[in-house]
Amino acid sequence: MPKMKTKSGAKKRFRVRGSGSVKRSQAFKRHILTKKSTKNKRQLRGVTGIDPTNAGSVAAMLPYA
């Protein structure tokens, strides 16, 4: 049986923590930042977990994670 391939886009966007949960970067921080408030931009820093409704999709894209 051949190995399953990992989706290239998913391996760049997601990392699996030691506990098994998946972390991701925040969206809406790339461009058009002048009209966003400083508070909004500050709260978009760092990483967050994925939503439980998307966990199955992400797990299918990262078969060996």
C-alpha cells in the first residue's frame, strides 16, 4: 500500500501541538491595514486553534499528523 500524501497547502498553514490539537495563524492581517483599528490588528497577533467543525477536514489533509 503506498503512503498517503499530505496536502502541501495544509502543511504550510497548520501545525499540530503536542496535545494533538491543531494551531493556525490568524487571517485578515496581510494587507489593507490602514482602515483596521490598532486594537483589531493587535488582537490578530499570534496563533489560535482550529474550530472543532473543521477538525475532520484538517485531519484528512494531514494524514500523519
